[in-house]
Amino acid sequence: MLSTRKKMLLVFFAGLLIGAILHNNRHHLDRGYKALQSTFSDWILDFRQWTAQRHDFSWVMVDVNKGNQGDAHLIQLKNGETMLIDTGYRQPASNILIPFLKRERIFHINRVFISHGHKDHYGGLDEILKAGITIDEIYFNLPDKDACDAEIPWGCDYEDLTRARRLLKDEGIELRSLKGGEIFPLGDQGTLKVLYAFDGKNTPVGRTDINDTSLVMMMEHSGHRILFSGDLNQKLGKYVSEHNISIKADILKVPHHGTEGLAPNEFFTKVNARFALVPSPADLWCSERSARPRGWLENHKVPVFVNGFSGNVTVVIDEGKMKILEEKEPTKPLCSGL
């Protein structure tokens, strides 16, 4: 897709050409023609790269886990639609996510879904907008002040959420809320369905922390199912595992970076994933804080892909076939030697 910058260049050079013609200025005409020709050549290159790289479906679990945990997931469809689930912390978004998006020539995102109100999931929104990347829609169920203040000083920051909402409003982007049951089409071969979206107050298990306000979403494409679970914790994780909505998936995005407090083992049993992707630094995944999910997945022989070992992890679906690609293939079993 053409970037906003290049569209603006087209308008500028077209105006330059028209002005030169009207004023019979040969110098300006030559200059404008050469510049327009160069820009057009860039577009041809962009288009060739765009068509060469386009898969039926791709999901990149971007490694925004340098020094701390964070979630950022880029979804791209063959029809050109682009989505982002979470953005990581602000600094990793600036240093890692934005350069990655620019390398992928992504200057426009159709939809951004923020799973819940912690900075390691929404902090990068500022940096995306500052980088000139346009966003059509942002879906974010903002928690209320009481729920945020209950996590002072370690968790939710209501003042920062208010600041972020003002910034987005100034950019002309209104935050949209989501409810369980809402469905988004993924071209003509799949859907993204919101399974659960609780507000932390009106839930079947009473009041919960902010992690348990996470959007739990099932992405289906070409017969494959991927469960995005945000930072789903024990309390609502237990309810989800006992509820009658199917959460069985081929791939599980492991909740809460694989650390303590995440959904119980019954949740993993019900998902029954063939593969697990974990947005986590290597030392965190190998620590005692991640011992339970790490042990469960090892015991059930589920292949695990961790950002801290593999870098960016990409899931590609083409003609109904799915494969998982690692930016850096680990040279030995995960956590050995750490």
C-alpha cells in the first residue's frame, strides 16, 4: 500500500508539473518530471515487494521484550488489511516496534486492539502516532479509576490512561469499546471473535484485577484457530476454562507472559493447543515465576516459541497450510544453560 508520505509527494509533484506547464517554465517542468519519475519507480518497487511478501494470513509476535515483558502482535491479510494487537511499552515501541513496521513498509493500520489497561500493552500508541503511522480504529475497554487505583503503585495508571485518551482524541481517533460476541471479518477466509471482555466489576466471578479485564479473542483463518488471551489471570481464567464457549485452538498466545498468576492448568487443558507462543524475555520464561506453565507445556510435549530465544516469531497461512517461522532458531533446548 502507498504510504501517506508518498501520496503527499504525488500531490506536490503533480502540482509542480501543472504549475510549470501553465507558466511555460521548462526548468521546473524537467525537475518535476524527474522527481515524479523517481517517485513512481519507488512505488513500483513497493508494489513488487508488497505482492511478493503477501501471504493469505500472517501474524508476527514482535519481540518487544528487551529488558522487560511486553505484547505486540502484527496481523496482515492478503487483501492488504493490517491489524495490531497491543503495542508493548513506550520505549520498546520506539526502538523496536516502529523500526519493524517501517521495514515492513507499514504506514497505515486498519485496527488496533488493546487487550487491557497496562502500559506493556498500550504504551506504544504514542510512538506509533508520533512516527506518522495512521490508525483507522482503536478498540480499548478503558478500566475505571477505582480499579486502576487499586493497583497503585505497580500496575494500572489512570492518569496515564487519561492522558493517552486525550492524545488520541486530539488526533481525531475515538476509542471504541468491545463486548463478548463481536466479530470482525478477516477477508473472506476467517474471523476475529471477541469471546470475553469483562470490565473488572460486572463479571461472573465478582471484582477482578486489570489483567482479568483482558480481551480474550479467537482468530480463525483457513480452518486454523489462534487464541489471544491477553494477560488472563487465575480468577477469570478458571471461569473461562469451565464455561461452555469453545476455546480449543491450534495456537495459544500464552497469557501474562507465562508468569505467576496466569490462568490455571485447566485453561491449558481446555485450549489443548498444538503450539504455544510466549511474549517473554528468556530469563523470565526460564525463571521460577514461569515454572508452572513451562512445566505443563513440557509435560504435554507442546512446542513453545519464546521471543527471548526466537526473536520475532511469525505464523504464516497459505492455501490452508500453516507454518511457524523463527527469526533466530535456538541452538539448544529452551532454558538449558540459563
